[in-house]
Amino acid sequence: MKVLGIETSCDETAAGVVEDGKRLLSNVVSSSMDLHAKYGGVVPEIAARSHIEAITPVITQALDVAKCTWEDIDAIAVTYGAGLGGSLLIGVLAARTLAIAKQKPLYAINHVEGHLYVNFLTEGSLENYKYVSTAPQFPILGIIVSGGHSQLVLFRNHFDYTLLGQTQDDAIGEAFDKVAKIIGLPYPGGVNVSRLAEQGDPKAFKLPKAKMSGKYDFSFSGLKTAVLRLAQAQVGADFTLPSTQLPERLDEAQKADIAASFQRVAVETIVDKAIQACEEFQPKSVIIGGGVAANTELRRQLGERIPLPVDFPDMKLCGDNGAMIATLGCYKVMHDQPQADPRSLEIAPNLSM
Ligand code: KG4
Ligand code: ZN
């Protein structure tokens, strides 16, 4: 059983084909990131226009790489939320049209849920991909760390989960991106902060971890502000110095130490709560998903501190992609989940788990 997954929630136009919820056959991603870089963040109108140009070639290539014709595809799965409205619309309209024209069942996928499903890909025909050795076992603790979400979720089974907690303000990826701006690193910030952090001392500065009323909730906006104040203090200025003047006044060693100290605390914030959730709920597996799941410090801390082995997905499957949507689509088919109506499926930009 093969499912085509389509993903256009932000700046990646992506499509992938997955077989039986475990075998990766293709994963094609076209990013408009370069077009947004000079603006320092994703510009929704540019992202939407780029999706229009890329969607057909990306889907065609995903089928080609998977060596599939439309005959071989059993269902279409598409991200309908959360994300940017204009971006979501392109993927959803493409999927609805194809579902009608090719007479395929259509499944509406929650992007955030999708991120975790790359952990079920245990094999595939693509070279240069690392597959997890075995599928995760329920109950599963899911850690979602992306540009838009930071959540802990307990899965008792497929489609049977409880949201344990989430960020009350910025997502962890957003905090990485904001710290990148403070120290003058180009967009996309997260990966650049992470690279520079390798040259810094993670214990150079003491930064605060937010105390939350919800046991499994997070907050990253205080940490981000603490980084701003720290950077201002490092150049001998007070809080009135505009952040735009910081990059030229901080030296490389200060920037690296700020990046490393921030990264350590941001990651610890997530891992501390994940350990607490492991103690309370005794999951059989712990999985991570979302752009920040590519972060090596997060992987290191999880590997060292979580009381059970954690098998990490391929770096190329952490950012937004179509394979994750196709994988969750497969489980929707296999578990008789409701289909979407191709004549009326609407986008849900603020969809939550
Ligand atoms: O999942 P994703 O591609 O898009 C959303 O659904 O939001 O996540 C993007 C986020 C961005 O904030 C980006 O800076 C961050 O993931 N990111 C990283 C790394 N790679 C991407 N953050 C920290 N370390 C990384 N290596
Ligand atoms: Zn995402």
C-alpha cells in the first residue's frame, strides 16, 4: 500500500511516497528559503508563490523517484494545518484536485503529528538515509521541537494520544532563530547557532530556565530576553542599546559562548521535562520530530540523560518533508481513519494537536 504525501505548510514544497507506513520510496523537497534569507524570515506571499511554481514538478519527481505511476498510488495525504494560510492552500488544492482527477482517497494530515511519524520509517530504497532500527513501541513519548511548536505528547496507540504540555510563548526553533539575529547569524538561524555553539563554552554564561505552572509546559521568551540582556552587558551597554547594533560589537568568542550557553539551556529545558515524563508515564519509546530534532546537542543530551535508548530519525527527515505526511497517511489508511472530502477540505492554519 503506497501513499503520496504532500506538504506545503511553510517555505518547503515537498512530496514523498511511503509504502506500508515503514518503507521510504521518495522524499523530494524544494525550499524557497534562499528567497527569504534577505528578509531575515519567511515572507508568506513569497512562500505561497514559490509553492505554485514548485508543486507540480515536486510531485512528479516524488512519483518518478519512487518508480510509481498513479496506478500504484493507493491514497493521497496532505498537510491541512498548522501553517501559513497561503502556503497550506496550494498543497491542499493540489491534493484535492489530484484526488478527484486520479480517483484516490484523500487524507487530511496534522503537520505537527506528521513530524513524529518519520520515526516509523525503518527501511527504504533511498541511498544516504539512515533508518531507525525498529519502529517505536507504545506507549511512546513524542517530543515535538520545531519552528512553530514545542510539545510533549504521550501516545497510547496510533490516533490515541494526550498532549502533556507545550510552550506558552515562543517555540524552541523560534528562540534559536531570534538568538541567531541577536548575534548576527543569517537566516535560517537554528542550524547556524548550533554550528557556532560547537566553538563556544556551554557553561560560559548562566541563563534562566522558566518555572511553569503546567508540569510539562515550556517557555522560551524569557530565555531569549535573557540572551539579549547578556549580549548588551557583554558589550558594556544597557538595555537601551538596539539589538541591531550587537552583532558588530560582539567578538567571535563572545558570540560562540552566547550560542553555546543558550543552546545548552534551551535543550536542557526540553530534556528535563522529557525525563520527568519518562518517570511518570514509563514509555517504551521516546521519539523526536521537527526541525530542531536535527540539533546535535539535543540528540547528545537525550542520548545521555533519557533512561531508555533513543533512536533518532535521519537529519533529512527532521525538517518539513512529504515523507512524514505520507507515513502518517499510511497509518490513517491502515487504521480506517476518516477520509477527507476532496470537494470541501479546508485549510486549518491554527490546528493544534
Ligand atoms: O519543523 P520545521 O522545519 O518547520 C516548522 O514546522 O516550524 O522547523 C524549523 C525550525 C527553525 O526554527 C530552524 O531554525 C530550526 O527548526 N532548526 C534548528 C536546527 N535545524 C533547524 N534548530 C536548532 N538546531 C538545528 N540544527
Ligand atoms: Zn514543521
